[in-house]
Amino acid sequence: MGNNLLEAELTQLEKYRFSSDLPQSFMVKDLLKDEYLKDFLKKLTAILGAPNEKATASIFIKRYAFVAVMSLYTMTAWNKRLDVSLSNIKMESPKTGEDWLPSFSLVNDKLQPWDGTKRPHWRQDIVKSLFAENLELLIRKLEKTVGISRLILWENIAVYLFWLFEKELKDHPSAHVLDDFNYMLFQAEGGLFGTYKRNPLLRYYGMKTNMVEWNEEVRIRSTCCFSYQLPAGKRCKTCPCTQIAKDGRCQDGEGIYCSIRSIT
């Protein structure tokens, strides 16, 4: 059955773009349909002002990564499980003239508490459901549809997961923060993320670099997410292009991978 969200839990998840009511939304599962996805990308490209659908696909996954943030926060902080199956997720529809920072709602938003036994097995099932049965399906579909590299899309997700465990959960009293983070990076098998022999997140967990201009240490990305191609022209703090490209261009996003690794 599960339990209803407590007021404090709802407030916390709202920070990660959860909403209990989305009047204008679509079912995420529909994005696995060829025609629906093509129409969605075409409309979103126009709304974002993106130069092409590769950039749009990357921005979409960056926004969608908050589903993973909500799921893993709930697991680690509260020992509870959100149903983040594709058929249970509704996403806020993009609107012309507005920044697209979409919220999400769930058809069934009840939380399933851990029963107190065999937590590693319980955690493994959550990870597989989130990654192999949700994110990976969308990544593969976008890769096939617009030709964007899955390396870019996986890193878009990885940076938010690192942020979640290294910043959002840094001082959380849960005894599972470090253990869950280590599991996701170093212990979880590739098959839990889809058709992989190795964990696709680990390749992005590099050393942090002291950035004088930001007055902080950041983990420079291995790939470019194309955010700089949007009308605002802004680059992420972690953009790899500023480290190796003097002309301000990022080549093709994935091709930057070997170059940035060679200077870090």
C-alpha cells in the first residue's frame, strides 16, 4: 500500500521539483513512442531556442535527472522508496516564453518504507528500477533518435548525483549516506544500469580542480552538455570547453572526452 507523504517530506521533495499537482503535463512513458518523441523534441527545440535536437536532448536529460535525485534522496535519507517507473511519472509540459525547469508528479506518490531487513537487496532493486528500467531506456531512445552520445547523457545525470551525495546529503544524519554513495559508484554492477559491463557513472568521478574564478573546487566535466548553445550562451561552472578550447567552441561534446582527460 505505502504511506502518504508527510508535510516535511513533501517540502523537501518540492526542492527537487516534485509537485503533487501538475495541470499541464505529459506521461514520460510516451517518450518511448517514436512519433511522440520526435514531436516533443521538435517543440522543445523551438521553445528552448536550441540550434538542434542534440542540444535539446541533452537539456532534457539534465532536467529529467531530478527524478534520480528525488528517488535516491528518498532512499538514503528516509529509507523509503518512490515508484519512479516510467508509467508512473508525469512531467510538466514546456511553455513558450518561459524557462523550462519542469516539475514532476507521480500517479502513485505513496512511499514504500524499507522493512528493516536485507537493505542491500532492497537498495539494489531501487537502483535497477531507476537506472536500467527508466533512465537507460530514455538515453538509448534519444541516442537512436537524434544521434547524441550516451556519454553526454550519462554525465548529465552523474553530475547531479555527485551534487546530491556530496552537498545535499553531506551533513544529513542518515547512517547510509556514504555507504549508498560508495555502492552506486564502486559496487553496483553494470547490469543494474542497463546493458553495461561496467558502471557508467564511475568514469565521471574524477578529481576536483581548484577554479580561481569560482573560488571553489569543482569536478570538470568530461563531455560538453551543449548548454552554451542556448540563447543565454552561459557555460556551466564545470564546462570542459573553457579548459581546452580558445575559440569558445566545444567540437561535438563527446569528442572532447579524451582531451579533457589528458589535462586533469
